[in-house]
Amino acid sequence: MPELPEVETVKETLKRQILGKRIDKVDVRCERIVRGIPVSEFTHDLSGHVILDITRQGKYIFFHCDGIVMVVHLRMEGKFFLKPDTDPYEKHEHVIFVFSDHTTLRYHDVRKFGTMELMSPGTEQLAKGVDKLGLEPFATGFGKDYLKPLVQKSKRPIKSILLDQTVVAGLGNIYVDEVLFRAKLDPKRPGTSISDHDLEQIAVFSKQVLAKAIELGGSTIRSYVSSLGVTGRFQNELKVHTMVGKPCPVCGTVIEKTKVGGRGTYYCPHCQK
């Protein structure tokens, strides 16, 4: 599943490849991906528009056109491919944007969980899901004071709290494991047991882990592989995630795997007591 660093990499790669292109037509082959309006209106409203900018908030990508904004969430396995318009459509290419220069941007999604929604410029923050996002670790104000009321009043495991996008936007399963390892926190600890010092550590390492992952293009593991000519390398920096049975890089204890809130969770039982 693409997380914040992977989505940031997709966003930056798309900016280099499709800014300034005009959409001649849109072919929607899976209607449930489009939200809020009929597919016919979606395709009509986008046709003829030029892509002026692409931005990101949390795991959402915003395609800013002249007079309209398309809000996209890749969900579990959404990917974009840039191909000539002469290439035949593939099975899981569900939304195809045909540009005036005879190239196409194709949204590929095996599970069809991704979403696309059109908003008027300036109202994209009101899109479903975006309107409930918490701060992301790079945002001004993200730190101990922001996290304290959201964490210390909750009995949920700290991992579940950090995965909650209304608390922290953009942190996903891979990076929460890595943040908690660096902060020396057991992922099962309830939020009520997390100290102010722990919160400071979470804030610091959230920024550090995500910044390094973005620098390396994200993590190319499991179902997420960049489809735009960029291969993530952060998987080479992972300390605990997917490392079950291997020695902890700090103390040598064998890394274990458990489940927290239904999510596969990797941790060192010695360092993260």
C-alpha cells in the first residue's frame, strides 16, 4: 500500500511528466472509482482542462486544473502509468486520461479501492476524507503539544493511534513500525501510558523517517511498486518492518511479528519493552 513517501514520490514524478498537458477526453472503465457526481459529468467536466499543478496532503493527490481540482486517493494498490495513446488498454486500467499530445495517464488499480472526486478550486479541503485529516509530521505545529490530547486520553494501542489519519495524516503501517522502533516504544502500549518525552520522540522520528523515505523514493515492497520510472530504496533502511526472525540492528534480539488493530506489526521485544 502506498504511504506518504510513496505518494509524494508519485506526485513529484507526475509533476515532471504531465504539467501543462491538456486533457482531451477521459475514459472511465470502473464507475465506482468516481465519487460525488455521475461519470458522464466527471468526464465532461475534465475534458479540455490543462493540468497546472499537482500537490499532496496526507495520502491524497490534488490535480489542479484551470477551473477544477481532481482529488485522488490511491488506496491499497492504485498506480499511475504514462503511455502512448496507441497502447492497448490493460485489464486493470480503470480511468484513462487522454492528452492532446497523444499520451495517456492511466489509473491502474487491481482492487478498485481508489477514489477520484472533483472539487471547485479552493474547496478541495472539503473533499470526503481530506476534511478529517490530522496534521502530517511536516506540518507547522506538529509536535508534543499537538499529539498530547490525541494520544494520552486514548486507551487504544499507540500504533493504532498513529495509524489513525485523523490524528496523523500520512503515517502508514511501514513507517509507524519504524518510528516506534526508533522511539523505543512497544506498539501495543495504550496511549494513556505514553509520556510527554515519548511524544517528543514520536514527533522527531516521524519527521526523520518520512524525510529519509521521501529522499529515497519510498519503499518498494509487497504490492507497491512505483509505476512511473522511480524505484523506492527505503526498504534497504528498514530496521524492523518485514524483518521477522532477523536480529535487531541495535541489540541482536530476534525481531518478532504480532498484530495490533488487525495490522501486521514488527518490533524488537527487548528495545521496545
